[in-house]
Amino acid sequence: MKKLVTIIVTGSILLVGMTAFALTVDEAKTNIDRQATEKKLNAQDHSQAVKTLQSLVDKGLPVDHAYRVVEASINQGMKGKDLAEIARSIEAAGPAARKDAASVAADAIQHKYTARDTVQMTNTFGKTVAAGAPVDKTSQVMSNGINKGVGAAKITAATNAYAGEIKSGTAPDKAADNAMRTMDKDRTSQHDRDMARDRDHMDTGPGTDRGGMGTDHGSGMGPGMGGASGPRR
């Protein structure tokens, strides 16, 4: 009797879990309609969002993955034609990689990459997997770069290098680690360049002493004498 009760309770928990997280196509469409209306999408973009959701599901993508891509595009104010192009790049990844390609695309959209950058990365994902790289490791490499805000060109280059290492015999785990380290270095270098640029901007901003303009620093003349300051040391 105790065993039967345990089975019933366990089954009920699983059923509740599935009900809580599973999303039907109709429910997804209803949500997309509501969000498109709230964001005041025009009729064409609104229609394309619903159409894209249905198309991705028809191609075998789980509803929740398709929904995440379309929802992200609405939240970022993406045009319907751009969403349609992203959907085509996801579909081109093939049945085995389509779900992970959708995750990469959704991550990119949510992190405010442009539609063009998103398509570039999704296409790179599909080609890398088609060349024999593991789906999970490829997704890990690209999502790592996206989540850290690495530029799309850098992510694509690192992913291509990762695929090349695997083709040359490097273990996928090692190749993935190398790719992520490369992106981290690129990100650090970019951060340093940005900081240097900001410092230069501050040094040349209004009120800064450059070429005799601004405040008189130690010219030896009293107030109102008009002496220009010498070069900074």
C-alpha cells in the first residue's frame, strides 16, 4: 500500500511539473499576441512573430525554444523581417542541432546583438556542428562569449578556431577551453582599450589645460595677468 501511494505521489508531482513548464503552441501564440500588442508592434511585425513561432515548431523545434527566440525579439523591438532571417539560420542548423542553435540565437538577441550578428553566429554554430564538432561544446563556446559581451566577429573567429583544433585532433574539451580563453583575452584587451580611450577623452574635455587654454597653472603671474601655463610634466 505504501509503495502504491509513493508511485501515485511521484506521478502527481511529475504531472504537475509538466503542466507548470510545458507550453502548447496555442498558449505560446496567445502570449506572443499579448506581448506584441503591449510593445505596440505594427501589424506586419506582429503577424511575422506569430508566423515565425509556428514555422520553427513545424520544423521540429520544441515550443519553449521557439517561444524564447520570438519573445526575445519582441522585447528588443526587432523587425519581423530580421526575426524571419534569424529563424532561417536556426532551421539551417539541421534537426540534431536546431534546439541548441535556437538557444544561441535567443541568448544573442537577449544580449542586444544585432540581427545581422545573431544570424552570423547562428550560421557559424550550424556549420561548426555540421563539420563534426560536438553540439554541447559548440553551444558552450558561443554562449560563453555572448554572455560576456564579446563581439560577434570575435566569437565567430574563436568558434572557427575551435572547430579547426578539433579537426586537427585536439580533444573537444581542450579546444573549447582554448576558444574561451581567447575570447576572455580579447575582452580584457578591449576593456583596456576602452579605459584608455575614456581617460584620453577626460584629459581633452572642456576646462582641461591644453595648449594654454583653461586654468593657469603656476605661471608665476598674478591673477588677471593672462599668463599661459607651460606644458604639463
